[in-house]
Amino acid sequence: MSETPQIAGAPASGEVRLPPGRHGLPRTYVAENQRERLLNGVVEAVAEHGYEATTIARIVAAAKISRRTFYEHFEGKEDSFLAAYEMIDAHVRESMLAAPGASEPWPDRVRARLDALLDVLARDPAVARCYLVEPPAAGGEVAARYRDAMQLLAETLRPEPDPPDRNVEVRDQALIGGVATLIVRRLNAGAADRLRELLPDLTELVLAPYLGRKEAQRLAHPEP
Amino acid sequence: MQYLSQRLASKPAREREGAPPAGTLAAQQRERLLDAAEDLIGERGCAGTSIEAIVKVAHVSSVTFYEHFADKEACFVAAFDRAVVETGVELREPGEEGGEADWPGRVRTALAALVATVAARPARARLCLVEAPGGGPALRVRYEATLDVAAAALRQGRLLDSAPRGLPDTVEEAAAGGIAWLLRQQLELDRANEVGELLPELTEIALGPYLDEAEPGARARADDV
């Protein structure tokens, strides 16, 4: 337990008083810990079996936590997946927004953010599958949540201030559709480790509609 | 594991030997099964569509189902293939009248036909654009192969005089993906009947990479073809 996550309400390890129960950990911490393990189980199970074939039995088996405990935290599969999706989505966007070069001109920012996106996804293909591959077919709330996430993702790549374009939202969707398609196909082909090779192409794809092809090509392939 | 109806199916699933000869009862049954699958998937997705529901809507027995298809996914794949073939026929015809010089016009005509199909057959479009990309492995492979066919067709744009040099290899894959994405979104938001309004944008996505864009605003020309 050397990497115990820092949970709000849990005292720092040096200050732990005598164990209140046989776990030796405050109840809120135990609950958070279980929840996190269950969410990890959700990601493992969905990445391995696909959303549709994922059952609570598979989630709790992956998390090594009882079914009863699962239902203390979540109403069911969709609820638990949405919770996992929320965390993944927040993490992806934070990584993009925190990318080096965030204060640079827009084209450099686009490149840095796409780089961060590809990095996050390449590092953990199971997370990448849960983020981009499984949700569209899941339908219902999950698919709706995914659409919102993709819209926000598109907005992190949009020039500021918004271009005076009659349908910038359609263009957003076309671009994110292109970006997502290229990424998803490589994930489906088991080539997550090669995702980062897409960086120049994706950068050019996003910049070209606004800057023209030549300029986009130049910026997508910066001098080393 | 085997179901009783599978065991009772007297012949092996026909889809392994190809579709039955047109006009026969078997061919009619197969069409009815595919129609039913398409409608049900459009309504409740692949996951919510059972063989039981398909045979009920198609008015055939589950034994007949297993005479045609090895399982549910085989039926979905056959429905997908049929939809692509029938849409593809509409897409190819205008090209034969056009000729190389009018390539942008042909692309626009093909996209108009695609959009018209989506508007006229939303259930079919849902199967191909919403369900297939995330369906079972076989459907996903079919979907990606179809994207590749579309991308290969768009790739002819590189032969245009206005096409810039050094376009990335993935340009057409991204364009096909972007077009499919926009159509899928309209379907998910139940706006299949408004999909025609997107035609200028879809045309821009398809043709944009090949038009010279030396000056800003050049993209508007994509609307004029």
C-alpha cells in the first residue's frame, strides 16, 4: 500500500490514530478505496469483454470485490461505467489543457494538446477503449455522455476567439470525427503503441480548415 | 451449446454457401429476416435485438432463422452487407455518366445520394453508422472495410490539378470518418430528416483537401461545385 491514494477526509499516514475497526482505516477511506477498485474493475472488464458483454459478475471479479459491495456504490452497470467515464474524461481533458505550450499561439497549442491526448491513450489502451471505442454503441446515457465529451474535446482544439463561421459546430464535429476515427481504428487493430505517430497528421487535420494546407503542413512538421 | 431450433435446422446455415437463388421461398424468407433485423436494430440497437424478436417480425420460425444464419451476428452482418451493396449501387451510377473531369460533381452527387438514403431509411442508416462501428467484431471489421472503400474513392481527388502535394496518408480516412461521424450524430439525435442540410459541409469535408487554399475563404468554393 505504498501508493495509497490521497483521499479527502483520510488523515496523512503519519497521523493515523489507533485503528477504529479491524481495517485500521477510516470508513470513508475504505469506501473510496472500494469505489476506486470497482471503477478499475469496470475499465478492465469493459476493455476485455466490450460494454455489452460486461456483467456485474465480470466487474466484481476484476475488482476482487463482492457483488454486495458493488451495489452499495452503484445502481448497476451503466451507473458504474458512467462514474468511470467521468474520471477518464476529466483526466484526458486536464492532460490536454495542462499540456506544455498551453500559453503558446493556437497552432502550437493544438499540437501540444493532441500530443497529450495521444500520450494518455497510448499509455493505457484499456482506458482508451473505454473512452473512445465502447461508449457510442452502448446507447442511452453512456452514448449521450460520450457525445458531450467529444464536443468538449473539440472545443479544446478550436481557435479562440471562436471563428466567425456560420457553422463552427459542424466543423468541430467533422474534425473530432476524423480524429476519433483514426485513433479508434488503431486501437481496434491493437496498435495503441503507435498512436503517437498520428501526431503530425492529426495536427494538420485540425489546422488545415482554418489556416490552409501549406501553413498547416509547416506547423504540423516543426523543424527539429 | 446448441439450441433445439439450431439442431432442427435441417441444412447448414445458407450464408456459408451464399444467398439462396432470387425468387425462391428461401430468398424471400431471407429478405424478410434481414428487413426485420434492420428495423429492430434501428429501433433498439443490436444489443436489444433478439433472434426471437427477429423471427416474430419476419413471420418465420427460429428453425428457418438457423437455416439461413449461424447466429445473430451473422444475420446482422448480412443485413449490413445488403445495406452497403444497395446504397453502393446508388452511389456508383452517377459516376458512370460523369467522367473524370467532373470528379467533384460526382462526389457531391454521391454524397447527396448517401444523405437521401439516410433520410429515407433511418433504420438502415442506424445499423450501418451507429451500431456497426461498435457492434461485434465481424460488424466492426465490415464497417472499417466500408470506410476504406469510401476513403479509396475519395483518394482520386489527389489527381486533381488543384490538389496540394504531400497530403498525409490519413486524409481520406479522416474525411470518411468525419462524414460518418456527422451522419451518426444526426441519427442519434433523431434528426435523420434534417440530414440533407449538412450536404454543403459534407462536400467540404470530402473535397476540401484537394482544393487549392492559397487564400482564406477558398473553401467556400466547395459549396459551388
